[in-house]
Amino acid sequence: MTSNTKTTLISGATSGFGREFVELFAQDGYNLILIARHEQDLQKVANEVKAKYPVCDVIVIAKDLSVPGSAQELYDEVKGKNLTVDVLINNAGFGSHGLFVETAMEREQKIMHLNMISLVELTKLFLKEMVSRNDGKILQLGSTVAFMPVPKMAVYAASKAFVLSFTEALQHELKDTNVTVTVLCPGAGDTEFFERADAEDTRIVQDTTLSDPAKVARDGYEALMSGDRRVVSGAKNKIQAFMSNFVPDSFLAVGMSKMMEDKS
């Protein structure tokens, strides 16, 4: 990779917010390490980026981060290529829709592993290097559901509450360094998330305006570059996150349960 250019690693890089982050970092001249499950999808994105931004070097690594041991494998592959990660974007994640007693345990385990364990492992592995250099940036993909319980998506929402708490603790630990960690909290976005979660028929999808992934990624990018601690993307979502401080969780749960009902 080009030696005088910084490198960004982006997980979940082939669609949704991740794909938009790829575009933003490529525009600003970063070299890229793109992570997703499928080699073919990654190569397609890499070809598009290199055609549009010829000075941008792109490496793809196919890795399913919902599998135990995958984060360490990814780190080892990056180190094996003698690459330094200056910016880490922990974007990969997915959810599941349905009553907890009825959803598949294996799927919930994969959600928890991807959304929390791999995120923590990648953060620790690359953060150690950043702290030793006293330079680096990390963006964690949170959600507005981190501020409230969400019936019918209980495990996913709880995983994002974990991400928020974990990130805010790290921010305090790193306050005397030049390393910053930012958490991006978007609302429901116009991505493949709800389709993958079998939630495309819910009221939150059918009756609300979904966030533009490009706008969400831009908000996260600007906050990351400014060293901000947290950004809630979208005016409506900012109000919702703020009001969650004053509304009892039991009331929030009722409202979110209705939003997660199938409209049909």
C-alpha cells in the first residue's frame, strides 16, 4: 500500500452504511482494507473504488466476524501483510426480529458475537497499536435503540446498548491520548438490515421514513474526524434519544413494541 497515506479498515463494507464509509474514505485519499463475508461482493466494491479513485489502494479480506476466532484471524492477516490500521470502522452487525422465546438461539449467538465480541476484540487488538503510536481513530456503529428496550428485537437492542456503554468507558480511558473513539447512533436506515432481520413488514419500516445511508455515514465520518464522542444522526433521532432520558423504560418498551409489529 502507499506508504504516505493512512489506512482505514471497514467491516461490513459491501452494503449499507459500510459501503458509504468506503466512498467517504476513498474520496479523502485513504487506503482501504475492506471486510465482509463474501469475496465476490468485496471484489466488486474494490473494483468500483479503484476505477473511481485510482490513487486509492484497496485490500479485501473475506471474513465472517460472527464466527468465534474470526477477529484474531483478521488481525493476524492484516499484520501478515505488514499493514498499519490508522482508522478502524466497526460497522458490521445484524439483528433478528421476533419474540425472544421463539427466535433461534444460534442466530442470537451470532448477533451477540458479531455486534459485541468481535467488536471488542478488534477494538482491543488495533487500539493497543494506536495507543503505542499515540495516534488513531475508531468508529463504533451503535444505534438509537441503545437508549431503550426494544421488544421483538431484544438481543439486537441490548447489543447496541453494550456498544454505547463500552465506547463511552473507552473514551474516558483514552482522554489523555491522541486516540479517539466515536459512537455513531443512527435510527432505522434504508439498508438491507430489516430484510436480513426478517423485519421488512414491521411498522417501523412501512410507516416511517428510513434514514439515508449516505447521510448517516457522512454524519459519522465528520464526527469521527472531529474526535466527537457520540453522534446521533437525524433530527428526529436526536429528539428520541434525548427524550429517552426522561421517559420510563416501560413506556419506551410499549412504543417500540408497536413499531416492531408486522403491519399486516
